[in-house]
Amino acid sequence: MQTIQGILPLMTDLRFIFFVMIGAVSGLFVGAIPGLSVSMATALLVSITYTWQTSDAMATIMGVYVVGVFSGALSAILINIPGAPSSVVTTLDGYPLSKSGNAYKALVYATWYSFIGSVFGLVVMGILAGPITAMALRFHPMDYFLLALFGLTTVGGLTSRNFSKGLVSACIGIFFSLIGMDSVMGTPRLTMGIQNLKAGIPTVPALVGLFGFAEVLTVVCQGITDGKVLRIHQEKILLREVFREFPRSMLYCVIGTFVGALPGAGGPVASFLAYGQAKRIVRHPSRPFGEGAVEGIVASESANNACIGGALIPMLTLAIPGDAVTAIILSVFYIHGLQPGPTFLKTGKIHFYEILAGGLIACVFLLLLGLLVAPRISKVINVPKRILLPIVVVLCVIGAYACNRRVFDVELMFFFGIVGFILRRRGFPIAPITLGLVLGGMMDSNFRRAVSLASTTPNPILSMFGRPITVILLILTVSALLGQTPVVKKLLRKKNISV
Amino acid sequence: MNNLKKRQAADGAVVAGLGVWLLIHSVTHLLNMKAKASWIMSPYLFPLILAGAVIILGLTILIPAFAADDRKETTDQEKHGNSLRVFILLAISIVYDILMRFAGFIPSTAAVVLAMTAFLGERRLKILIPMAVFTPVVLTLIFKVGLGVRLP
């Protein structure tokens, strides 16, 4: 009730709605154009919104986030190239359906179920944030450290075929986060004598480099190919027919929200899991799965959009981001002087409402843009890359420079772009680097605080790991680590076969 | 040893090497600390632990490379790309960075957009010239004038 009272004034504030709309329209294009990504756009937005009021910044970012995740489905359906990683599964049925002349039908299903998924995730966020915060207030420094470690372990396992490579990426992110002046002792650390590094690695240029410039280099390296856009013939689609999938979509939304709340898992994993479930539970699909089944589009789109609310839960209540975009949003919080975490609902309640209201308004724009504008922008999706990429490079430069107004940050952005490009080529995922970069400082300070507190007690080990929450987190982290080792994987596989 | 294994071994060796470097760096600083008792609060305690983790991870990539199954599926790494194009793009970016320091945002962006668009395959002057002229001007109007963002 209190939450509803909190968000209502924002939902009727025209200025707030205007900024969400700006974000939503940008998100529609950014998400739909392959080569541009929501992470890239959010990273660029961090620097642009640096001088804005916090509410305007939150409104714009939520608009980009919600609509950007959805619009990845547009290019997935129309040119068989997912605009965002979470739309990969949508291509499986979306494109075959388009090829058979039903592109509009695919778009309508994708829009409605993206809307339902987003609203579901955000409502769950509104309901669960309070109880999780109450639990998080009892966390000690070691619990925070273990929680972040658990997040990095899961993201390492889920974002790469090679678990070790995923973890290496997370370690690289932590390493970069440790560079600069040590917050406890006040001495420079790992700066290698470079004066400009004493202030640490600024998050924005690093993220813009990793997601923006690295993407440009990857596209150039792979060779520039522009997809062929299918024509859209508007046909009459009954809403009753669309909503036939609603009960099943609730299951996909639950999967999406849960997976989204797991640090690092995100939309791609959620949509794959939901698609797998759909294949299991839908006995008589409209067409076979993989050949244009609307049930496949429903599963993928409801799950990946439900991830949004899920991913925001740990970010707001524990300061542990659920995916790359929330990691970037976390840096927006820091830039605006906000401190997400267990006390956030008390100290930054208005900003919590801004996120929730911004997300819900963005859902309405998602529906409007998806049904009215998306069928008409198919030409824009296919902007030639030779025109698009130089503009992206210039935008990366602006984004990197804007925050601190240092040309050094532009150089850092290029450096991180090269690092991101090389790592991607060698099979190291980028998302764990982002999480490591954002969480590394927090892990370091909490770990040292925990060790320091324990060192004054008679039994340091018991003091650090003796509490129930800590034991649970420790078991979760260790099982996440061991579960990915070849020996355990083999054992589990054998057990599955024998069952 | 096939190419895939070689790449995996190289990746593992580089990661383990980075871990060793971080380990040496951290240990050196820990040993040079004046008050030995305060190692718990040392800024190099966490990098030391991180170094250990990186070395282990490097070895878990390196060792299986020698025992890996020949039939292992093709990974993304095996997809070939055009490295020369990447180097040229990087060279243009470096020139952009240098030009920006001396010439400012608008002239350097105009020159770089022209060079990059042409390099990426656009040959029509009616596209190249307006792109080079309008991109920096429009971006300046949007960001500097409209949004109040400082440009290089």
C-alpha cells in the first residue's frame, strides 16, 4: 500500500513521464539495432545523465532498460539477428514465423508478453524488496563478501562454456577495481606509477569500452554483414487468441524473475530455461517448436523481460547487481551519491519508487511502441553498419569523456575496448568483468573488515563463519564452485543417466 | 596438439602468468610493510588472494589443454576474423585521440568519421561528406547545447 502511495505521484508527474519516454524511444532503437546494446546505451547514459537530477536520470535509464530488452526481439523476428543476447531464443520461432508471412503476429505476441513479463518482474520487485532488505540488515561484512563471491561464481558458470574462463573474467574485473587509492589505508595500490590511476579506474569509461568499443571491434573483425529485413503485413489478431497463452506465461515469468535475481544469470539464461519448459509443457503448439511456434516466442519474451525486476532486487537491496545493465545502473547510483543496500529502502525510498514507477511507465511505452511504432521501423533496424559504427565510436568517446572531463578516460575506454575484444575472441565472457569491476571494491573492504573484526576474537574462524546466514552463503558458494568441476559434473551426469 | 588445444594452453599460460605477476607484486609489498602486525589491513592482502585464485584458474585452463579430447566441439574462438581491419580501426582511433588533443572535437571527429566510414566500405561522396560534416555538428548540438555535456 505504501509502495503504491509512493509511486502514484511519480506516475502522474509529466516531467518524469517525459524522461521515461525519451529513454523508451531510445531503448526501442538501441535494442533493435544489432551492434548497439542496452548495456552500451546505459553505459553511455551514465555519463550523459551525470549532471541531471537523479529522478530524471532514473526515469531515462529505466525507459532504456525495459524497452531495450524488449526491442531486441524486433531484429530477432525481422532479420534473424537478435538485437540483444536475451532475444537469441526468440529468433528460433520468431524468424520462421516472419518468413511464413506472419511477422506482425510474431511482433504482437512478443510485445504483449514482454509487457506482461516486465510488469510481473517489477511487481515482484515491489513486493519482495522490503522482506529481502529486512533480512539483509542482519548481514555482516563476511556475508556481503560471500554473497558477492556467490554472484561472481554463478555468473562465471553461466556466461561461459568454460567455467574457469568465466571466473577468470570475474577476477580481471576485481583486479581492475582494486587499482587506485586504497580506501582503508589511503595508499596507492597497483597503479604501476601512473599518476592518473591513483583515483582508480572510473567505471563509466571501462564499461563504455567493454560494451561499446569492444562491440565495434568485434563487428569489424567478423566482417560487416547487414541482414535482410522481412516485410510486415498487418493482419487482424484477436486479443483473446493472444491471451490464450497467459496462464502458461506466468510460469515463464516466475522463471525469469528468479533467474534475474541470481547475480549474473540474466535474460539469455532465463529465456533458454523458459523455452525448455515450454517445449515440455506445451503438448500441441500452434506450429512445431523451432518452426514458428508462438508458444516459443511467449516463453522467451515473458522470461527475459521478467528478468528486469528480478535483476533489480539484489541490486537495490544488497548492492549486488543481477546482470550487466544493473551493474551499470549501480554505478549511476554511486555517481549520484546514492548508496543501494539494506538501508536503501529507508534512506533512498524515493529513488526506489522512481525505479519502480519508471519501470512501470516504461512498460506502458513498451506496449505502445511495440504495437504502434515497431512494425514501422523495420527499415531503421537495418542501418548499414558502415554508417552506424563510426557514430558509435564517437558516442563512446563522448561517453567516456563526459564524466570526468579527462582525455585520459578516453584512452582508458580504448584500452578496455581492446581488452574486451581480445577476451571475447578468446572465449572469456564480458559480463563477469563488469560485476567484478563493480563488486571488487566492496568485496575487498568487507573481507578485510571481517578478518580484522575476527582477529580480535578468541576464535576467529567461528567468528567469521559461525552464523547461520554465513554458513548458508558459504555452502551456496562452495556448491556453486564444486558443481562446475569436471568430477562433480561427471557424477551428476551419471546419476541422471541411471535415474 | 591441435590449434584449439594450443589456444587453450596459451590462454591458460597467460592467465597463470598474470597471476604470478600479481602474486610477486603483492608479496613484495606485504614484505616491505613496516608494521608487520597490520598485514590483515594491508591493501595487498586481497590482491594476494586474488593472485592465488588467478594462478589456480590459469592452471585449470592450461592443464586440460594437454589432455583435452581431440573431438572437442568448435568454439567461438575458432571462428576466424579479419585482424588487419581491427588494427586499422585501432590506428584510426589512436589518431582520433591524438587529433582531439590538438584540434578539438569537431575537426577531429569530422576527419575520423570520414576516414572510418570510408574504411568500412562506404565509397559514395554524397554519403561520406555529409556524414563527416553533420555527425560532429549534430552531436555537438545534441550533447553540448541540448544536454549540457562537456565535449573533448
